[in-house]
Amino acid sequence: MTLSRATMIFAHRGANREAAENTRTAFELALAYPIDGMETDVQLSRDGVAVLWHDWSLGKLGLSGKRIDDYALQELEGMNFAAHFDENAKPEGVMSLREFVEAYRRRCHLLLEMKCRDGEDARRQQAKVRQTLELAGNARDGSTLVSSFHLQSLLYAHECVSDFPLVYNCESWQTIADAERLLIMHPFLHGLCLHKKTLTRSMVDMLRRHNKSIAVYTCNSDAEIRRALDLGVDILITDLPQKALQMRDA
């Protein structure tokens, strides 16, 4: 992707203030606004199918202590992933990554975050990476980006497809020195997705010197959105896409 100073607005898990996050309804509502892209989260079902879910547990669904990978795809499709947001909402089962990509890749940019946790079986992590890359397809133009907080997963993704645009998600405690060290050690990275607390002029200048893409999460207040726009990030991830669009285009 050619770096641009025109900040793109990405809806965080769809329009998650209007419908249950990572559901088709949330994504469709997000696309009612002239957004540039959508961010979502990728995990694996018990039978190894890439599905969309953010949390490590299914507590929101009333399944305390259970995880997404405790259930097969067919079981997850039979659950109601919308009720935790609105008990009167139309029931929706889990959405697979395949469904998401096929439905939206031609309608906006996509940012696919691979959720990996410590202690997860390495073979399943690698299967998640391979499946995400396979479904993302030929996205060398930057229309689809793959990200993760888990560096090993990104390293494995680079081994699988050396020219795919991969983004490292930085934690709030990581410093500019940490970020530059990471880029020097792993120059294949397409860019970094910064926590809003670490978005500073010096951080942006450093990333521009390395010719890297800059994303920031998750900007919702006027001050957070304005700072990201003023610093010219490439991607602004927000729960409030309508507000961010209005501020960007004012």
C-alpha cells in the first residue's frame, strides 16, 4: 500500500456501539457510513475453522470458563452471539472468516487481527495463520492487512508468504525504542498498530523514517481522534466511525 496522509477510518469490529461486535449486523451497519475499512478478530473453533471473536472466553454469552475453541463450528453457529448486546436482537451465530472476507473484501479494506494467546498449541496457532493468509488471498496492494500482538505468529506468516502486508500490534507499555528495535530486527513488517497512548509526534516521525504504515487503536474521544488525524496516521481504528468520519471530513 502506498503510504498516504489521508487517514482511513476503520470500524472496530463493525459498528459495535449499534449491534453486537463481529456480527454481520454490526458490519452492515458500519458500511452504512462511508468508512474505509473494518477491523475484526480471528480465532479457531475446536474443529479448526477460522471464526470471528475477540475475547478469550465466551463469558458474554453466559458460558463462563468456556472458550471459542471448546466448540465446533456447527455448535458456534447455533449459539446466539447477538443476545449479549440486545436480548431482542435477531439471533446470529458466529461468523466465519471465510464468510466475512467473501462478503466484504470488495466493499472496503480489511484488517484481520489474529488472536493468539500464551499456552495455545503451536500447531493450532500456525493453522490459524495459514488459514487467515489463505482466505485473505492476494492482497499485496494493502487492501487486506493481517495483524497480531503475537510476534511469533507474524514471523511464521512471513515464512509462509514473504510479501504479505503484516502489521505488529503494539501494547500500551511499548516505547518508541521498543518499536524501532522491532522494525530494525524485522524489516519485513508493513507497519505498526499503536496504542493510542503511545501515539506521539516522535513515534510517527520514527515510523515515517522507516517508511512504515501507521495504524492506531482505539480512538473514540474527540481528543484521541483529533490527535490521530493531526498526526496523519494511515489507519484510525474506532468504535465511533461516524464521529471520526465527520471530524476527518469537516
